[in-house]
Amino acid sequence: MNIKNYIIKHFIKFKVVHSIPGRLRLKVNNASKIPQEAKEYDKYVVQGLKMLDGIKDVEFNYITGSVVITYDTKKTYEEKIVKWINKVIDIVLGDFKLIEENGQDNLEFVIDTLEQKLNEAIKTI
């Protein structure tokens, strides 16, 4: 992992702050410092997280630095969701160069590529 990815990964660290069956609240470090341009891609992050069977909804609150995930307890559980979030972060950071080089002009290609990798990765969760 290069230094830029290392810094980004540590910038977006999160921890579970509240959990009840079917609902998970995460605290995301430095969420209020995420640039507005990056927030435009929330829908893609949500799409990637919802690839895990059972995740119903993902809501970001940049002011409080929290993410609330609602899920079906018959299909998934807290540890699996946390593992999936970390996997998504690793895949996105692993393709950071692809995103930087193609994100503005060929977003569909980037999304398709990442989605394909996430589809493969979800089999290991």
C-alpha cells in the first residue's frame, strides 16, 4: 500500500458505537473534513455496501460523523457487515489510481470495474 492509500485508510477509520439487532451505528473519524466533491459519490458507496445481502439502508451524517446501517438479521450480522465495509475500503483504495485516472471522464468504467471486484470479494465474506 502506498503512502497516500495508507493516509486515506487511516483518515476514514470507523468504529461501532451502537448496535442492536438490525441497526448499526458507526462513528467515522474526520467525517466532517470529507470534501463536498467526495460526498457526491455517496450513492456509489451505498450501492457497494448494499451488495452484502441483508443490508437494507445506509445513511451518512457528515455533521455528526456517523453512519447508520439497517439490516435484516436473518441474512447478516454486525461482524459480517464490519468485515464487508473493510473489504470495500480495501478494494477502493487498491484501485485508487484507476479512480483518479478515470473517475472524471469514465465513471461508468470505474464503477463497473469496482463492482466486478466487489462481486468476487463478497464470495469470501
